[in-house]
Amino acid sequence: MIANQTIVAKTLAETIADTTAYLKIPTNVEQKQALSELYAVFKQSSGNVPVVIYYEQTDDTRLLPEKNWVSNTEELQESLEKILGKGNVIFK
């Protein structure tokens, strides 16, 4: 049983990227519209980078489900910045 858990943990660690995408939805951005656009972009750029969204208006932070994780590409970062604005998209 412990050996199986070790294998699962190792496999999980290999599938998650070293980077996380941090996205801030600022108060001056229409939240529903932004989320709709973001999820469309996520579908086009699926990958192993976890996505964390911070809602400035409600001071709420959420880690998105794995199905919404993305690939860390320059094209993706540019698309996200067009939706959220510069300074609201950080990959680290």
C-alpha cells in the first residue's frame, strides 16, 4: 500500500510543472466576461501549469481544477494580458 502511494506521489510530482500561473482579475475588468475569455484561452493552451486566480474585488483566491491548467508559452501570456491587462499575469 505504501509503495503504491509513493508511485502515485512521484507520478503526480512529475506531471505538475515547476511554474504556476497567477492571474489577477482587477476590479476595473468585467468579471464574467473576463472569465469567459480566460476559459476559452485555457482550452486552447492546456498543459501542466497550475492556474491560480485572484479576484481583487472580493479578495478571493482560487486554484483552478487540473482540466484548466495551461502551458507556459509567450503566446499564452500575451493572450492573458490582453484580457486582464499588464501586470495581472505572472508565471513563477
